[in-house]
Amino acid sequence: MSRKISRATAIMENRVALTAFSSIVGKEEGAGPLGQYFDEVSDDAYFGKETWEQGEAELFHKTVKLAMKKGGINPDTLDYIVAGDLLNQCAGSTYGINGLDIPYIGIYSACSTISEALMLGAMLTDSGLSKNLLAATSSHFAAAERQFRFPLHYGGVRTPTAQWTCTASGAIVLSGAETLLDTPDSPVIKAVTTGKIVDYGVTDASNMGAAMAPAAADTIKTFLNDTKMSPTDFDAIVTGDLGGIGTKLLISLLDKDNIQISDNHKDCGSLIFDENIQDVHAGGSGAGCSAAVLAAYFLPKMKKRELKNILFCATGALMSTTLSQQGNTIPCISHAVHISIS
Amino acid sequence: MSRKISRATAIMENRVALTAFSSIVGKEEGAGPLGQYFDEVSDDAYFGKETWEQGEAELFHKTVKLAMKKGGINPDTLDYIVAGDLLNQCAGSTYGINGLDIPYIGIYSACSTISEALMLGAMLTDSGLSKNLLAATSSHFAAAERQFRFPLHYGGVRTPTAQWTCTASGAIVLSGAETLLDTPDSPVIKAVTTGKIVDYGVTDASNMGAAMAPAAADTIKTFLNDTKMSPTDFDAIVTGDLGGIGTKLLISLLDKDNIQISDNHKDCGSLIFDENIQDVHAGGSGAGCSAAVLAAYFLPKMKKRELKNILFCATGALMSTTLSQQGNTIPCISHAVHISIS
């Protein structure tokens, strides 16, 4: 059973193993520096469907099925699917898993969705409530642009601070101690910190890195304080999609509290694109960005013991287009997951 | 620690007490048959703010604060807030709790949100991961109409099958065995069933009762099968917002499986308005409808032992306006929570 060491942080006392993971991305993401790591790269932004939103649901569906295939399991084996995404009403997830007949725990945490799914999934697994569950999310560039900003056909010029919502999906199977899926090569979740809403008053929906950085700083600080760990205990402290601008802010915010993470900080949004070659402005973003980079890049490196401890903190801007247009600020959140392999 | 009796159903083995509950509704809801039961009725659809969406966030905020006040606790006492709502990006919740500094587990389950929040909250409480947490949701008639259907100023004629999204919010404090809040008069959660997505192919966003009824039927059947309980074990089997049309469908669907619930079935959407006097068409709906009716009507009746066992199954239509407009069907879900007092 998990042990709470603060109201936000829980230590896992049983094995919560990440036993299978899959990632599928779009063409632009496949052309980036991590292209070789993803399970599949699709040249078709519609994923064989008629609209971008239907395409995102299909991308979600394919990624979830691929995780099950890689784990050698079928939907019946899964106690729960914990999932959400950026589309209004989490349509990528709900349409993506429609027909799979798996008890569904719908979550919304914007681009920190995969962190929230892993955090909740770890608590349910450690508590014996789940033998195997699937944590998953997705995002889609064209669907997100027209929902959150402008339709692509409008041809709006993106600001220098804008990030590129990745067309990407990541799915991860979490397994308890008694399942056959678990092997000594499976990374495990050791601890989780549930984030609070942090709002520094940013109102610019095209500068999400700046909006989200304070939430990441708050959660990282809480995690380190609660666990008495230091940044050097980790091979990497991984944020979701702060991009170039948000990363600078995060490092400077933590520096004020004498927490230095610049030596081992990695940001999925900065890793996924080559900003010198790809015209993505301030880096990648989107719920699928951190999920796919975790599943494709970090977790396989952990299996090979190239990395042994990472603190994974996807970051979410919980902005509402309606409330943004009404002049409101952007509330943000980040949940932390300590992933380890011995 | 909870005991799983199927992959969807968990039995609570410790006390998970519903120790404080609050409800605030709008004018139309206050004028209905349950008007006297709500903690507060607001004549102002804007709740003192400038827009309906900001008003919904304020309604959410006031309801959450009222639950804490009634329980005699402050935000520091809460391990988590588990919340979501109907607004895009769950803005009612995220803006409504902004500034409260409580670890936040964001969920999306449309009008079944309060069931999902209680289900997850019960699992976290029973597992020792939470001492006190808050489960909450909201909805707002005018904000929902313009988001999901037509702006009110358009003056569109509502169809006979349309339901009236309630302007309402409900918040419930869940407490573990060792907290001072718990008394012998607190109802407790005995078991929960996590719903699956059920999609019978309904595409009419103005006929949600029909879309949701099969999901409620599936979850009620699963709960009864898993627990070996029968409908007569309950003083009431409570659905969220099926309304008149969905209720008929639910009863006939369960009847096919020889499950008779018509004697003790209650629907929050049918209870909240008087259809003969109030022009709401097929009844009330909205995430706040079932949450406010549970908090205002059912739980106080349980405290007084007028009801001893209820099976509470809020129902959600996980429809996306975008995918609905693209001709897709409406996936639905319902989670079941068995609430009891001895």
C-alpha cells in the first residue's frame, strides 16, 4: 500500500512496473531528432479518416492497440484505461477507445495528461486495485490549432513564443507485482506528486511555456522537499513541453530556491524538434508530445540502464479558449512521477 | 484496502465517509420541486461576474468553499480535489479552484463527473492515500447551451427530447476512518463500479437521455452481477440525468435482462424540475444536476435514515461538438457508487 509523506506526495511500496509502451507520431515529429525512436511515423495527418479530429481518435486507437500488442495482452487483461487529451470533451480518448470495452477513468490535465494518468495509475496499482492498466493520451497539430487558436487555412502567422502541438500519441501499460508482464527490465514508479494549480497571470495562449514553467517549478520543488531528494539523484529531470522559453524560466525560478537542475534537465518539447531546421518556433507541445517522448525515448533508455532514475513532470496549460478570449489568465499544472530501474 | 471483485468493481474495506456536502443552484432549479433542499439559490445567472463561463467558475468556487465551511475545514485539510465539469477544458473547475492551493486531480466524464469523482475518491480514501478530499462538479445552462448547441440569443427552438442543462454545483467531502469529520450519521461508500464506454449509435445531441440510458443499464447490470445484489436491496437506484425519455429506455433495457428497477428508480434530471409547470422538455441534465441533487436531497435523507442504501449512477454523454457536427455517434458512460448508512 502506498505511503503518503505529504498531502501531495505518495511513495509506492509495491512494484508498479511500466511493462509495455508504444508511440505513434506524425510526419513533422518523425522528421525530428527523435524520429528513429518512435514505433510508427504516419505521413497521413488524417490517419485514414476524413477529419483531423477523427484522425486523432484513430491515432489514439492505434497507439493503445500497439501498446497491448507489444505487451502481449488484450483489452480483457486491462482493469482500467486512464486517459484524456486536448480535444474538447477529450474526444481523442473517448472516440479512440470506443469499442474496446475497458473500464474507463477519464481525466483532463491538458499537456500534463500522461503524468496524471501515470500518477493515478500508480496509486491504483500500488493499492492492489489494478493488475494491469493503460495510461494514454494524444494530441494533433491541426485539430489543436483550429480548436485553440486559428484554423490552419486562415494562414495566421505564429508568434515567436508559439509552440508546435505535436501530432503524437503515447500509451503505457502499468502492471502490479503479480502479473506475468513484469520483468527485471521494467522501469518502476517509485513516487508521485500531485500538482496544484499555479497561475502567474499569463494571458497569452501563444506563450504556454511561460505559463506552465511556474507549475513545473512548484511541483519539482514539492517533490524534492517531500522526498528529501536532490536534482543530482536523477539522471534526468524531464518536463513535458516548456520549450525554449519555458525552460529558461523554470531554471531561473528553481534557482531562486537554490535548486539547480540545468545540468540534467530535459524537455520533451525541446527534444522532439530541431529548432534550427524545423520551423516550430519555441518547441513542441501537446499532450502527445511528452507521452510519446517518454514511451519512445526515455523508457527504452531505462530498460537498457542508460538512465536509472528520472523525474518525469509533464506540464499542462489548463486554458479555456472561451475564458482566454474573455481576458482570463491561464491556470497551469504539473504532476511528478519518479521512474526508476535498479 | 479495497478488494476487487471484478475488474470494474471494488469493495471498500475501510470507512469512506461522506462527511460534508453542499449545493448551489440557479433560479430555475430553485423554483423546481427540490428548491427548498439546496443550500443556496442564486437569482443571478452571472454569479456577480461578467460572463456565464466566469459565473460557472464562481458558482463552482462558492460551492466548494461552502462544503469546506459546512465541514469546518479549510483547504489545507484536503489531500485532493477531484473535479471536472462540462465546459471545454473543464474551465468551471480549473478556474473555480484556482488559488485554493489543493492538489488537483482533473477528471472528465461529462454529466457522470460526480460519480467518477466519488468512485476515484473512494478508492484513494480506502487505500489510505487520502484523509479528506473534495469531489465536485458544476454546470451552467447558458454556458452549456452556447457551447454544445446554440447561443441563447439565437433563439433556437428546443426539441421535445432536449434536456435542460442545470445551473448547479455540488461538492462532497470524502473522509477516511481516522478523521475527526466522520460521525455515525455520515453515509459511507461501500462499493464502486467503473463504467465502460457504451455507444448505441445515437447521433442527436438533443436526445442525450436516449444516448446515455444504455451506459447506465450496462453499469447497473455489472454492479448487480459483481456484488450479487438485487435492485430490492436499495431504497433508491438513482441515475443522473436520463430525463423522461432516457428513464423509459433504461427500464426497458434492464427488463430484457430480468432486472426490474421501476419500483425504486429515481432520476435526478426528472426530480429537479416539474415538467408540467417548468418548460424544460425532457428534464434536467448537466454535471451539476446529479451532484446538487445528491448533495441536497439524497445524502441529507440518508443522514436522517429515511434512505439507507442507494445505488448512485450519474450518467455522461461524452459527446464532442466537433465530432457530433462531423456526424459521429455519442459515446456514453456511467459509474456506479453504492452509498449506505447503517
